[in-house]
Amino acid sequence: MSRLIKDMVTKELGARYGGLDTALWVEFMGVDGLTTTAFRKKLAAKKVRMELVKTALFKRAMSGTKLAKLGDAACGQVALLSGGESLIDVAKLIDAEKANIKGLKMRAAILEGEFIGESQIDQLSKMPTKRDLQGRVAACALSPGAKLASAILAGGGNIAGCLKAMIEKLEKGEAIAAESA
């Protein structure tokens, strides 16, 4: 590959991935075309892009960016996954597909600027997504208010229940008194 072509590819990779702070590097070796196409369709359904890039060009393009650590760790064939709603969802998909695709393995990731190496990469698919965590925080924030509201309403509900029972007893008592007279 000529120097001009390498520079063009490096600029393109820099433009495409330079602004990202989240990406997943997977090993994708020895996989046939039909399996690759089916896997890419599953990724496309989640709006995830998979691109095979040359390691040396990727390292050069990512120097000075948030994906620089991923570029430094990359060796061999680099299949880079980016996009989608959450990288954790992608990791869960990869984890599920590992049984079907023998040459598929997660190698490293950058998750919101934090590098996740090979020693921790298997834990990525077990993490809750950002949306799940936000839901948990919202539930914790709303829980005391809900308990307070139910405590306030419980007293009124008890009084209303007692009044209703008294009314029903009085109505039955009047009806019984009217029948006996």
C-alpha cells in the first residue's frame, strides 16, 4: 500500500472514530461469509457497525484520541464495533453468539473513555446498561415519596373504610327495624 493511500485511510479512520469514547475490539478470525453476513445483520438491527481495520493504521489514526489505549492494545486483526444504544448490549450479543461463531472473542473495549482490558472484558456483558442504572437511581429517588404518599393515604383510607362499614350497618339496622314494625 502506498504512503498516499495509507495517509488517506488514516485520515478516514480518524474522522470516523476520533470523536468516539466507546468502542469494542473483537477477534473475528476464521469465520465463513454466510456466518459473517448473518452476524452483521444482527449487529445492524442494533445499529452497530463492525469494521475490520489494519492494526498499524488504526494505531496511527487513534493516537491522541479517547480510543488511543484501544489502538495501543490492538494486535493482529482488529474488528472494531461501534455505535448502537449501549456497548453493554453489544457485549451481551457477542457473548450470546460466541457459542455459534467459533472465531469470535472480545479482546478489549473503551467504555465512556475507560479502558477495559482482556482480564475484565468478560465482565462487560454482565454489567447493567446505563439505562438500567438510571432506572435504579430513579426508583431509589422516588421510593421515599411513594412510601410517604401511601402512608398519608392509608390513614384516610382506613377512616373511609370505617365510615362505609358504619353506614352499611346503619342501613341494615334501619331496614331490619322497618321490617319488624
